[in-house]
Amino acid sequence: MIDMQGVYKTYPNGVTALNGIDVKIDQGEFVYVVGPSGAGKSTFIKMIFREVKPSKGIVRVNNMSLHNLKWKRVPYLRRNIGVVYQDFKLLPKLTVFENVAFALEVIEETPKVVRKRVMEVLDLVGLKNKARFIPDELSGGEQQRVAIARAIVNHPKLVIADEPTGNLDPETSWEIMKILEEINATGTTILMATHSKEIVNTIKKRVIAIEDGMVVRDEHRGEYGYEI
Ligand SMILES: Nc1ncnc2c1ncn2[C@@H]1O[C@H](COP(=O)(O)OP(=O)(O)OP(=O)(O)O)[C@@H](O)[C@H]1O
Ligand SMILES: [Mg+2]
């Protein structure tokens, strides 16, 4: 699913965020990315959906080579990737239904088919009854669930989440984790950057630890491994 070999990223300001990354992730895995602030986690994650370009090295995602991928091919790559952000990034003027429908890539689909697919994912995240609400009328946890619904509406093979519980209270975070686990159980690969020791040490998964742009630890059913 994801294959990185000798990947480096130096930003235009001269900061080297990734310093020789070698990582392979298979279809269906659930992987946490942990490490101190500024370690390179977000850069690592952004590289996978071509939000940032590697300075050097090989990046393959879903059998596409990203180092020489043309810009016009980027939407094709992203079609199979759902992205969830810490700050949700919902469109404030659209309803819950519209936010999810907006992301649905359907060519000449009938409104009935669109409605069915959107309501299916809203049901999965437990928000069917709030389809007509706007984001401001929802709690943080509910907004994040809309963001997850939006990320999965196209049935992507991979969902990547950069600190999806970073702005949520512990109880709401567990609800979000439950949904991510359910999505993973259907065969979707999940890659999630997190600072939550509790989550990583409770819901045991593969843990990739990044420090100073390098993978310093990669363990099956690993631990968070840092204080705080
Ligand atoms: N667009 C950018 N331009 C220049 N430098 C950047 C850019 N984005 C990140 N960096 C730098 O790259 C390094 C890694 O940043 P990154 O955001 O990947 O870290 P992180 O592990 O996600 O940190 P956090 O846990 O705080 O989210 C940092 O030194 C950061 O300042
Ligand atoms: Mg980050």
C-alpha cells in the first residue's frame, strides 16, 4: 500500500523534516505514527497524498510512484485516500449532508444514489439524524465524525489522519477511535499520527516512531514510548 525508500524532505527554508525514511505498510494495517513535536510526522503523512513532494527517495502509494507524479495525476492518487485533519476542515456554510456529498466523486449519479451513499456513511458515524445541521451546530466530536464520513464516502483504500483526536476530550476521542477501528475492520488501511499515549497504549497497533526525521522504532503492537 505504502512503500518509502530513502525518503528525504528539505523545505525551501532549509529545514530538513525527513532524513532518510524507509517504511512499508501493507493493505489493511492500522498504524500509529508517534514522536516529539517537529519530528516530521505531518510531513511524513502529507507526503503520502502528495501535499508535499519528496526532495529525494522513492515513494509508492497504491502502486503509484509519487516522486515523478504529474500534477494532473494527483486527483487520481487522492481518489483512493481519505484524509482526516485535527481541525476537521468542514465547509461552514454547508450542512452535514452537503459536506459529505461535496466530497463524493460521482459522475452523473442520480440524487437518489448520492443520498443513499451519503446517508450510509452518516449512519456509520452515528450522525444520520443531524444531516441537516451546519458544522457550527455540532460538538467537536460530531464535527470530526462528519470529517470521517467525508473521508470514507468514496470507499478509499487508505485513510490517513493527522492527530484526529487532538482537539477532542478523552471520551469523544474513544468514540472516534471506535469508528476508525470499524473502518479498518472492513479492510481499509489506517495511518494515524497521534500524541495520545492513552490511545496508543490501550488500542494496540503497529507503532512507527519518528524522531528528527528518522524512523527510530517500528513495532507490531507497540507502545507510545514517550512521557506526556
Ligand atoms: N511548510 C513548511 N516549511 C518549512 N518548514 C516546515 C514546514 N512544515 C514543517 N516544517 C518543519 O519541518 C519539521 C517537521 O515538521 P512536522 O510538521 O512534520 O512535525 P510533526 O512531527 O508533525 O510535529 P507536531 O507533533 O508538532 O505536529 C519542523 O522542524 C517544522 O518546523
Ligand atoms: Mg504534525
